Amino acid sequence: MQIAKDTVVSLHYEMYDADNNLLDKTEEPISYLHGGYDGIFPVVEEALQGKDVGDSVDVTMQPDDAFGEPDEELVRIEPLDVFPADVEVGMMFEADDPETGDVLVFRVVDIAEGKAVVDANHPLAGQKVRFVAKVSEVRAASADEIAHGHAHGEHGHHH
């Protein structure tokens, strides 16, 4: 079965940075609902259209197609006394965005002079990313999956 709108696609992938360093890879296949449901990068979904089990895609994405450009408003400098005493670079903290009410995850990127620099941008924001994937399964989506806008089952979303 070829990949088309309203099929559930399972794939193994590897993701690399611009220097070809491995950033992420699947141990088990991931599944997503194909057809514009935001289950995967749109440019990767486009490359997978019409593919079949065993086919591969190799897509290099510019920042706008991957994790976006860094947003300066998501970088903040906070006094150290608002953090736990053992705060260190790399730690993650959740905070509510006062404007949207969304929960943002901030990563501590620097500590100096009694202050911490925190960044809620995706760690790969602003970077070119290469996505290499091999299709392991394609099946028709169920009516429930289409209604919910995502894959269910073993490698998809669970309720």
C-alpha cells in the first residue's frame, strides 16, 4: 500500500545536524497519520507521499522547515535566587508564558554573576537538520484515527 492521505505510516528514522552528527534515532518505529495532521514535519510528509514499505527518504530541512528560527523573547535572564540551590547548565524548568498561558520549557544555558540565562527555544532552533527515514509499515487509518487526527495503537498515540 502506498502512502497517501489517511494512511498510518510507521517508520524508522535518524536525524542529523548540519555537521552530520547523529541527534536522534528510533529504537522502535514511530507511527503518524499521513495527510496534513501535523504528525511529522510537513516537508518530510511531502517526501513520503506515494512511498511504499521498504522505501527511504533523505530530507535536509532548513530551520523554517524543522524547528524554526530562535525567538529572542524566549531567552531570559533571571536572578539565581528563583532557582534551586543546585541549579546547573542543562537543567530544565517549566514556566507559564504570561502572554499566552502556555507552559514553556526553559533550559539553563549559562550561569554567571548571580544570574541564569534560560532559553525556551527548541535546542535545534536555527539549525539545518537532515531527516533520514525508512518506511516499515503503511495501513489504512481507522475512522477514529482520522477523527482524532493521529495514529493509535502500538507505535502511535495511546489514550
